[in-house]
Amino acid sequence: MKVKVIDEECERDLETSINDFLAKDIDVIDIKYQVAIGVSGEEQLYCFSAMIIYH
């Protein structure tokens, strides 16, 4: 069993990265998705990430 963690600044980039990884010949067990939001002054910072558990 292995784990791949992918982290991007926007949802669209995360989707592309996940799809690129899933295009490989792997057996996916599970995918965990998370969004983190931070504030720096008046700016909101987003972090979109996914953990893919696979064989």
C-alpha cells in the first residue's frame, strides 16, 4: 500500500493533478479531500489537497 499527497492552490489545478495521477495503472483504495483556509491581513488563502491511498 502506498500514499500520494497532492496540494494545489485552486480546485481546478487539484482536479488536473489528481486526474493525471489516476491515469497511471494503479489500484485506488481511497481518496481523502481537504480544504484549508487561512487569513493574511485582508487576503484569504486556500489550500486544496487530496491524499490518494493505492496499491
